Amino acid sequence: MALPVAFFALFFAWPVAAIVARGLKADGVWQWGRIAEVVTQPDIRHVLWFTTWQALASTALTLLLALPAAYVFARLDFPGKQVLRAVVTVPFVLPTVVAGSAFLALVGHGGLLDELWGVRLDTTVWAILLAHVFFNYAVVVRTVGGLWSQLDPRQEEAARMLGASPLAAWRKVTLPALAPAVAAAALMVFLFTFTSFGVVQILGGPTFSTLEVEIYRQTSEVFDLSTAAVLTLVQFAAVGAILAVHAWTVRRREAALRLVDPGATARRPRGAGQWALLAGVLVTVALLLVLPLAVLVRRSLDAPGFGYYRALTNADGGTFLVAPVHAVWTSLQYAVAATTIAVVIGGLAAAALARRDAGRLVRGFDALLMLPLGVSAVTVGFGFLIALDKPPLDLRQSWILVPLAQALVGAPFVVRTMLPVLRAVDARLREAAAVLGASPWRVWREVDLPMVRRALLVAAGFAFAVSLGEFGATVFIARPDNPTLPVAVARLLSRPGDLNYGQAMALSTILMVVCAAALLLLERLRTDRTGEF
Amino acid sequence: MQNKTFVAVAVGLGLITLSACGSTDAKSSADSKSVTLVSHDSWAVSKNVLQDFEKKTGYKVHVLKDGDAGQAVNKAILTKDNPQGDVFFGVDNTLLSRALDNGLFQPYTAKGLDKTGAAFQLDKDRHRVTPVDYGDICVNYDKKYFADHRLTPPQTFADLAKPQYKNLLVTENAATSSPGLGFLLGSAAQFGDDNWQGYWKKLKANGVKVVDGWEQAYYQEFSGSSEGRKAGGDRPLVVSYASSPPAEVIYAKKRPGTAPTGVSYGTCFRQIEFAGLLGNAQNPKGAKAFIDFLVSREFQEDMPLNMYVYPVVQGAKVPAEFTEYGKAAEHPETMAPGKIAANRDQWVKSWTSLVLK
């Protein structure tokens, strides 16, 4: 437990506290009065209101579109299901810059819809909402679908036998059992959309601003650190509240249900209703998830003979000091380092949280571990700059800074994946092994490890994909001569000309393929007790 | 029960961190033979020119590009007690007061400062910053559009609000884009503190379009740039730079006989960029040599085609494309850095609620 606590204290709590203190402390005195001043400004109130309602709307829309898919994945069996499950997960780990530009290519100026029907959705709130659905579809499908597939269908069938209509049986039997998972998924989606940054920045135009975007603007452009600090605290409070509710629903879910093997609950679709549902889900996935990605790939192939891909190996473009393809290698190295750190930190935290004698305090840490997901990357980035600047911890020039920041985002995923599995390991097995004379190391190696190995691999895979795609903090601290893939994409996008745009699309495609490959590998390993993502 | 693993892993992680620190120390401990420049993403110099400097002085130059101009300044201020480099280039007159008031720089009178124009020396008394280049933020027009429609292109700020130019102008968000801010400051300088809001009301009624950044405005919305034409841009007026027309000529696939775009010289706002010796620099001697280099004739003449700006040193030659298609403005709007500092945030705020909301 000590190591994860130290890690989060040193690389998360301290930098964030340092930057907040820089903003809110004048002459050594905390200016708490600023909080009331800032949150009553009409502009800020407008931002708070927009942040909240767009998150609610995005969550509702995501649930509406993704719940049928959760059912389809849970209850229906059809060829290509594994591949499809990987496909819907790809957007979740894609960097927001890539997704943002994919959507721009679809609904923006000169985009596909513009060419076909003259419809433009960029700089409208619809583009933001649709992009949020694109990102979070998998959260609902995996969280709700995962549980749904393990609910015993015979309970619902029994209700039907006793005379309940299909709807009533679903409402009275299945829905109550699913409710905690739906709530957990909805809260996760709400958290991700409440703190949305890249999507709003790219698709929202100058009129829309979420809390996170406003923190970025206040810190990076207006340089009003005290307003930024207040907004950071507001976001902290909001995220903390969301996480507390989320932790509560998770505990309820773990507590009550008797689950069955998911392999036994899925059947081939029967009847017109199920076929129609399956078709509807496939069409939604095709239009909303696959189409933007396909547009991206097509644009990367616009130049004859893979011209954009070949241009990536050329260092003379001037955008970087190195050939853009170098970013692939850099990214992989960073992601491996970040994954190692995330797995070690997250794994240790999960092990500590899973112990039956863990107290309330430790359980509270469970929710705290999720906080890095909800804190503005620019706050962390600036915090790193001013907090980690003295020997022996002057890391500002060091390459390790990037993996550290990425691990902050990856570790929560590791914890969430490992925790349910670790909790399921029967303590008596360990005790039996110990009684038979095994050393603690051997107990771990021969009892725990075989049982959690798959979960560990899945967790590592997720941490890897998330690190690979992390943008917000990385763009802030990555060294210019060593850009990661998402940073290189963003920089190419900000440069003029077809060649740069095409290269950005080509790099995005490479990134997408790497993420998809990692996910497909995970699908093979997927243990059905693991995780919410 | 799992103590040994904990220990093993902890040691492993410790080693990673230590090795990281080790490599850091090797890099950051400034040997006096290297000088680190902190700048924004637009910094560019020809390789051979920089090599000349390194050969002559014996310093190895490290460059740290630290985001766009605003971000780079803000980061430098936040880290000023323990700076990331020795010399900073790229603070302009709109942000100068922020840098000076926060004590970012220490005074240094560059060799060759006397050859720069007096109008560029905005810290004449204390020499904390040295002017390096300037540019003009001006409305550009699409020559073909105005020829096809038999319209005279607008020349002044006031022209832009006239009905014949309705729905033609695209500009940038003053809160997020430096040309956007420059255009706002230009209008404030032209119409005065009390009347610029009335001007923007007229512009809004005349259909001005606002986008977030210059790239989007120039490469997607503007009909005069080659990319904008391809993207189907339909605005023949854009807030850009006086040096944009030469770029259209130089980067064209087939070199046109004349620039496809022109500059409305009555709509210009002057931007001057400065360099300074960072307080607490580890190698002040090297930093000073580098500042001297920035105002040397060699660098000043290399600069225009790399960063699309004009030299501040009198007599420095500019490329023919610049004199032909993109001269600097003769009478641009200007504003004292102190006045900009006092009003910038308030003006941007009222501009935002006036134009965007």
C-alpha cells in the first residue's frame, strides 16, 4: 500500500496542490474568498451550466443507443461477435485529437455530410454529443453487457411462465438486477463527458466551453491562475461526488447477484424482433463508430501509392526534428514504461484493496485512485513543471515524465480490472498452501498468479492502449524532438497543406491499428469476471 | 504475506526512477559550453546559420519549443526561479508587460541594438528585452473574388462594416488566437477605448464569422489561399498577416505571376517579438552571445523566409517576394504594452460576450 500512496502523493497530489496553491495563495495567505467571486461570475456560471447539461445529454444519448447493443452482446450469439466487441472498444482508447479530426472529416466543412447533403454539424452541440457517444459506447456495452450476459435467463423465463408479459418480466426481474451496472456505466460516461476536453476543443468552436476547457484557457491563455485554481477545485468536488456514488453502486453490484457462465446465456437470434434489434445495433455501430474511422482511413490513402505513409519516413518536412514515423517508436517505448509503472502501482493498490481486512480508509482510497481520470491534464502538466523542479526530483527534462503522467491515467484502469478478480481469490487456498509449507513468495506464485494472470494481462493491455492514446498531459510535457503519436498527429493537423493533413491521417490510422491489435489480443484473453471497461 | 514481492517490485521501480534521475542530471547540469533557447513552436532558423553561430562561439545550442507563444511565456513565468533554459525568444508586445511585470528577464544591452529601429525598442530604459522581428496583422483579400464581382477590396477598418462587404470576413477568436487578439487591439486603437464595441456591433450585424484559430480561418474558410480553395472556403476576407501573400507565391506548386491575395493596409496592427536573458539563467554568457546573434545581420536576413516576419535591423535585406507582394504596413495601428496589459483581459471578456454569445 505504501508504494501506490507514495506514487500518487508525489506525482499527483503534490503537483496539483502546488499549482492550486500558486493560484490561490497571495503573500502566504489562502484567498478562499476568490471561490465565491469566481463561481458567481456570469461567464463561469454559463460554463458550469453547459458542462452539466451537455454531460447529462451525452449520457442519456449514449445509454439510449448503447443499451440495445449491451443486450445484443449479452444475449445473442452471432458470427464475428468478438471482432465486433473489439471494434466498438477502439474509439474508447483512441486519442481525442484523432477522433476529433475523424468527426471533422465527417460532419465538418467539406466533410462527407457536407458533400452529400450540405449538412454541417461542427460548432453545433450535436457534433459534441455524437462524438461523446462515439467514445463512450463501449463503456455501456462492456459494463452492462458484461453483467447482463451473466444473469440467469431462467429467472426471467420463470416470470413469463407465471404469466408476466415480456415487458413486465424484463422490468421486474432483469432491470432491477441490471440497475447497478447501468448506474455505474452512466456515472462513468457522465464523468468522462463532464471532464471532456479534446472533443469540445476541436468540435465546439469558440462558443462552447466545458469546465476542463475553461481551466485550460484560464491557465494557458489568459494566465489567470486564481480563476483556474478555483475551477480546478470545483471540478475536483464534482468528480469526487461522482466517484463516491460510483463506488457505492459498484459495491452493490458486487454484493447481491448470483451469476452464471456467460457462454450459456447467449443464443442465436430468434424471431423478427431479435433480428431487427441485431440489425439496428449493427447499423448504429456502422454509422456512428465505423464510418468516422473509415473516413479517416480513406483520407490517409488519398495520395497515390501510399504517398502519405511514405512521407512519414521523411525528416525534411520541418514540422519535427525527426521523421514522423519515429513517433511510433517513441510512443511504444513510453507506453511500455507507462504500462510497467501502471501495472506495478495499480496492481499493488488492487492487492491492498482486495484484502478482507482492509479498513474503511483503504476502501476510500479506491475512489481516490480514480481521481486522476477527472482532473484537468493541464493542471497536472503545469503542476509537474513547478513541483518537480528541484533535485533530486528535477524531472522536467527527463523522458520519464511522460510515462509517469500516462501511468496516472493508466493505473485506475488496472485497479478496476484487477480488483474484482483479486477479491474472488479464496483466501483459504492461500492458507492451505501456507499450512502445507509454501513460502509467501511461492504461495503468490502458485496460487494467486495463475488465477490473476489473465486479468493482469488484460489490465496491462488496457493501460498500454490508454497510455498510447493519452494526449492532454503528454502534449504538455513531451519533448519537441520526441513527440508521441497523438502529439505528432496534433502538430501535423495544426500545419497547413494537404501533405501534413494526409500524414496526420496516416499516423492516426497507424495508431488506430496498434490500438485495435492490442484490443483484439485482449478479446482472446477476456475473462468474464474482469472489469468494467 | 506478499511482502517479498512488494519489496522486489519497489526496488525495481526505484531503479527505474533513479536511472531516470541519473540521465536527467547528465543533461541539465549546464556545462558552460551549451546554451538553451526556450521559444514557441514557430521558432525556425536555417541549419547553416545556426551552425555558423556554434562554430564562431563554441556554444552548442539546445532548443526547447514550448507550445504556442502564450503558453511558452506562461510556462517561462511559472518556472522563472529555476528556468528551463538561458534565453527566451518569442514574447510579443501584446504579452510583454506580463513577462516584464513578473520579472522574467534580467537586463542586457545587446551588441547591435543601436542598429535596430527606435520604434521597436519598447523597453528603452532598462533593456530587459531586445527586439528581434516584427509583423503586421492585416486583413487579406482574395483578388479573384473582388475582380469577378467588380468590387473594390476594403481598405480600412471602417470599410469592413459597409454593406457591400456583408458576410465576407472571417476572423479568429480574440481569446484564443494571437491574430484575433491583434485585430481586436487594432480596432481599439483605431476607434478608441469607448467606441470599439460599437464598431464590433456593426461588424457582427455585417456577418463577421469567428473561428477558433488562424489555421482554420486561413486554410478552411478563406477563399484566397490554395488550401482554402480546395476546402471550399467561401470567405474572401480573412484576418491574417501582411506577409501571407508572399507565402502563397513561394509555396505554390506552380509559381503564379502575381500573388493571388492582397493586403488591406488600413486594417493593420503591429506585432513585435522580443528575446530576453532569463533571470537565473545557468549560462548567462552564452545567452548574451545568443541574443547578439539574434540581432546580427546574418540571422536577421535568414529570418523572413523561416518565420515570415520582417527584420528589425535597419538595412537588413528582405527577399524579393516580400518587397513585391507583402511589404510591411507604413502606418499600422500600435498600442503601448502598458495600455495593452491594463485592458487586454477586460476587452477580450467584453468582446467575447459581445461577439460570441
